[in-house]
Amino acid sequence: MLVSAKEILIKAFNEKYAVGQFNINNLEWTKAIMTTAQETNSPVILGVSEGAAKYMGGYKTIVGMVNGLIEDLKITVPVVVHLDHGSYDGCLKALEAGFSSIMFDGSHYSIEENIKLTSELVKITNEKGVSLEAEVGSIGGEEDGVIGTGEIASPTECKAIADLGIDMLAAGIGNIHGKYPENWSGLDFNALTEIKNATNEKPLVLHGGTGIPENMITEAISLGVSKINVNTECQLVFAEATRKYIESGKDLEGKGFDPRKLLDPGYKAIKAIVKEKMELFGSINRA
């Protein structure tokens, strides 16, 4: 059943592992991620950007699809449907549709405005039993047209937001959305430690999980990162597997053009990468 991320992230924080947020774009992606979570007995967070929600038809369509899959596929592990980088209005729409978790990205506002809007959402999500993620210090790279410079969040600002009663905090520690440039200087673990101490050990979120070296991921988890977002890597393996299928001419053999056959290699590629990430994050058999 759909659950809030709060309890699963507190458990992850206390037991020093992380739960993966894997962004979804359609039925294949959603089914691939959920079946892999069930097979590995891992909790899972399905991330939905506002752009992806629009692409899939709307927030209610997504909740209906996920709830249907939980029932039909007999999914028993905790599944969270989470709005990723939500605007204030997007958060309200996702809440109305039945999302079990939301992220309000107020990082492009002044800290005062970010605090004001986040405070309002804390009240609403508490009433609904939905978990809330907030962000301080924009994450580098591009996410649905929102561009950040990979800055390091201020521990003081992180504390101000964490103290509002949110459930998890995304704070910039040099991470970037999308592919990492060759001159990337890596995660700033001193900043991460300062943020962890300033936020009274609130579960922390690492955005831009694609391309961060494994040793940095494990160190970040040991320092309080309890949720790691993966999106680009799934897109890359899906595209590569689909391209191979078409380039090898399989879509021209028999009924190889059937979308169920055409999309199957990409579906399997997502399952493989999700399992790999769950192993790295330490969430397997934690459901």
C-alpha cells in the first residue's frame, strides 16, 4: 500500500542505509521499479516531477496506476508516491490527488519566503499524514527546466527549514542533476557533516544520484543521507536498450514492432539498474 516516507526514512537514518527514489515516466518504468522492490524486499520511493505528471496525464492518473499495480501485482513492500521538485501549487494538486509524499522546492525563493511557504505545507501535510521534503541551496544541473549551480547549502538556513517540522531535507552539497562534468570536484563531506549537526539529525536527501562514485555514496549514507534520487541513469539505460533492439532490426522480425516487445529490453534494463542501486544503498531486505 502507499505509505508516507517518514517512517521508512527514520528507520533508514537510524540503521545507516538509504532508500532510493526512482523517477517514473510511464507504466513500464513504474512496473519495473515496483516489481524490483518486491523481488528484493526493499522499500521504494517513486519520484514524479511536475513535467512527468503532465506527460502521464495528471496526478490522479499516477495514483490510480500505482494503486492498481500494488493490488494486481500483490506488492507488499512500502511504496511512496512522491512529488519531486514541486511548486507550491503542484504540491497542493498532488496532495489532492492522493500522493503519499511531496517535495516543495523553495530553494529559488529568499530564505524568508521558503520558510513561509514550507511552514504552510507542514500544517497541510501533517493533517493528511503525508511526508514533506524541503530544499535549501539549489542543486546543480537541470531538473525540468529548473537550473541550479551546485552550491553548498548554508547550515543556518538548513536548520531554519528543518526546525519547521519537515520530514526530510534536500541540501546542496556540491551534487548536480544529470551527467556530472569531468571537472566536478565531488561531494563536500564537511558541509554534509555541518548540515547534519545543524538539523538535529533529520534524514537528508541526496539529489543527482547518477554518476556519483560509489565510495562517495556510501560515505554520504554514513553521514546521514537516507534518501537518494536516481533518474538520469534509468533514462540512459532505457534509451540504450531500446536503441540496441531497433538497431539490430528486431522490430522488423515477426511482430517485433509490438510495443510490449519493443519496450521490454528497456524495462529489463531499468530493473537491473534499480536492483544495483538498491544493493549500493543498502535497502535490500529492509522492507
